[in-house]
Amino acid sequence: MLTKVINQNSVDRFVKWIENAEKMVIVTHVSPDGDAIGSSLGLWHFLRGKGKDVTIIVPNSFPDFLKWMPGAADIVVYDKDKEVADKLMTEADVVCCLDFNQPSRVASMAEILVSVQARKILIDHHLDPSDFCNIVISHPELPATAEVVLRIICAMGCWGDLSKEAAECIYTGMMTDTGGFTYNSNNPEIYFLISQLLTKGIDKDKIYRRVFNTQSEGRMRLMGFVLNEKMTILPDFATSVITLTKKELSKFAHRKGDTEGFVNMPLSIQGIKLSVFLREDDDMIKVSMRSVGELPCNEIARKYFGGGGHKNAAGGEFYGTMEEAEKTLKDALIKEQDMIINSRD
């Protein structure tokens, strides 16, 4: 039995929007991950099943290991088809904003997202959503936006309308945003929902293999390089730090998303409570953090890297050189040493 966490008035308003909408758009954040794509495609399949004209638009491309999901080939990528995407956004009656809490998270799409006259709904699970949507359904206590989408569909009384394809996408979002149900996944209701998704005919073992065990040779070699050459253990802080520059990355035949999951690996080392991955992008250093137990890595990400996230999975950004980012991190670890060391596993 599910606890009713979604505000029914918000759901009922959204139902009316769906009924009256001729054209709908689903938007998610820059560098979409499994939850962003899974929740978006899950909602897309559901709305199409209701006979709606709906399109997913993402700011930029997403990893190959997510492109197997049904409907992924129909996603419009903004930085490749800006003119098409702008037209779709302008003509939409309803825009569904999934898995982000403020317009800046859609990067170059932010301006048109804010300016279009369409009614907007935010469906998310990140803290502190900004006020840019008419309806806000945000539940940070839930581990994935895909679960929020699923609960909304259930609150609509439309479980029976959920297709196998939608269920596969929603499950993928839930699985990836919990690291294969290894963090933020202690609520028994998650497993009730999984049991229900299984009744739709999904193969969760196959989904796991497609996401986590379909790796390129380049990724495997990059992983070996990262673990052997680029991982530093700081025992005084119970912390592991991985750094990776663009120049180093260019030495490997990598694909987009090949560094996904690297930040999780050092947590398997005994005594490590915090894992930090600093990766150089075109104009910034991407910061990823993972922690164990009661250590809130989202507080560290927020205080020192302008980011946030969940207690055990967070991230941020640093605008400067890798050396400067490493110094900022070291300063942060010194200031937060007592919290890190004394946190319960």
C-alpha cells in the first residue's frame, strides 16, 4: 500500500491541463542522466497513450547506455536542433519540467523556457525549487523523479494505462538515481513500486545489464587509468579524490557518459566515507560527490561548489582551473573534517 505523498489538487489540475492540451513538451536538465531520461520517457509514453502530441527536448546529448530505452530516438536535442526545439516550445500548451529545480539547469534553453506562454509544471525531487512553474510537485524525500512521475500516474488512477515501455523507462530512472538501489533506497515503498512495475513485464536484470554492464573498451581502459593514476586517498579525511582533465580524457576512445559511476567506486574502499570526482569540462570543473551513512555530501557541495543534491549523492560546479578546484576542495575538507570523520557509517 502506497502512502499518499503527492498533493491531489496539483494532480487534478495537471489532469485538466492534459485533457485540454493539444501540444505538450517535456524538458529536462543539461547532460541528462538516467533519471532525467527515464522519467521523461516514462511520462512521454504515458501521455502518448492518452493520445497527446508530446515531445521531449533535452539541452544536449545523453550517454549511449541510455539510448536503448523505447522512445529515446525521438528525443530532440536542443544544441543540435535549436530551431525545431524553439518552435516546439513556442507552440506548446503545456511544458513539463522534469528532474531540475531552476531554469539555469537547462543551460542554453533557460531563456526560451522562461519566456514561453505555456502553462508549466515542475516534477522533481531536488531541494529548493525556484518559482518558475504554475504547478510544483517536488518531493526531495523521494529518491528519483521517476518515482515522482509514477506516483503522479497512480494518483491519477491510471496505473492500468501504464505500458511496459513506460514501466521500463521509469524503472531505469529509479535504478540509476539510487546507484542500483545502493543509496537513498531504504524506504520499503520503493520495492513495492518495483514489484508493481514487474507486473508490467519489465526485465529488471536486462535493464541493469544494459545500463551498467554494456561498456566500451575505451571506458574500461579509462577506468583503469583513473583508478591507478588519478585516484588519491586522503585517510585523515576518510576521503577519496579523483581528478580528470580534458587532455587526459582525450587519450581514450571515450563516449559521452563513460565517466558515469566512477565517483561511486572508491566508496568500496574500507574507511572511505566521501568520494569526490573533479572532471574538467569545456568551461568549468564538474564536481560529483558520493558519501555513505549519515554524511551529507550535499551540504559540502552546496557550501563550496554552488551545488546540492541528496544526502549521499550530490554535485556542483567550479569555474576556474583544476588546481584551484583541488585547493577549494582541500580547504573544504579541512573545515568539514570533524563532520566527515565523526559521521556514522
